[in-house]
Amino acid sequence: MGGPSAATPRPVPRARSTLPLTLAAFGYLFDEAGRVLLVANRYPDLGTLWGLPGGGLEPGETTAACVCREFAEEVGLHVRVADGLGVIERVKPAWRLHLYAWFFRVELRGGAVRVDPHEEHVVDARFLSAREVRAWPGTVMGRAHILDYLARPHAYPKHILMGPDEE
């Protein structure tokens, strides 16, 4: 998925459910120690869930523009897309969710990690090592896939169908 075409949404495969489809983009950002940035999002019905920075595409927005916007909104960082990594698709009927998400490795262009104390959705952000991600006591969305990417970034699958009950 690398190169210029990584910036534009690709055709989405045939629907796997009757749930509304959510298109999103998420990014892997590493600090100088090789730790990955995770954010904590608070949801009224689900509690606090940790995961990579990112979120839903706005109308007419490219996947690359989406991930850059989400980093700025969620943690105040200006990033650029370095590589397209692949997609994860997930159907989770209990959450009324059918997600099709593009994943990127991003590079820092400016800013410092900050969480707005008045923000109700993003409540924390931390750089974590693979060991810390593995042992994190809270729910980490896509934990197994994050750990897989950290262990073998050059062999990461280009399309993953995530099970409805996976963390």
C-alpha cells in the first residue's frame, strides 16, 4: 500500500454485514526509544479503550489526510504518512460496528503529545514498548495485531479480518 496511491481510499470489498460501514484510518508513531503511541478513548457504553491514534474518514477525505488530522485532533501532533501498512476489517454486531480501517506508519513533523483536559473522548496518551502493550491491564483494541506489527513490521499482513470478539 505504499507510495502515492496509499493516500486515497481503495475500493472496499463486498459488505460482510448489513451494519453501516465505517471507514477509518489509524497510525503507528514511534518515539526515539522505539515505543508506539497509544491513546485512551472513553466511550459512554464501553468504558475506556486504548488503541492507535486515528478515527473515521470525513466526506471526501483521503485516508492519509484522515490519519494526519486525527493525530492533530487527538494528541496535538503534526505527522506525515511514511508507509501504508494494510487494512483491518472488523464486524462486531454487539457494537453495531462494521469497520474497514487503513493503517499507516507515520513520522512526527512537529508538536508534543498533549491531551486536552476538557476533552471527553481522548483521556490519555502514552508511548509504550511491546512488553508494556502486552502487559497493559486495560483493553487495547487490536492488541494482538499491534504486537504482531511490532514483532515483524516488514512481514505484516496487508489485509486482516478481525474476529468480533478479539480485543
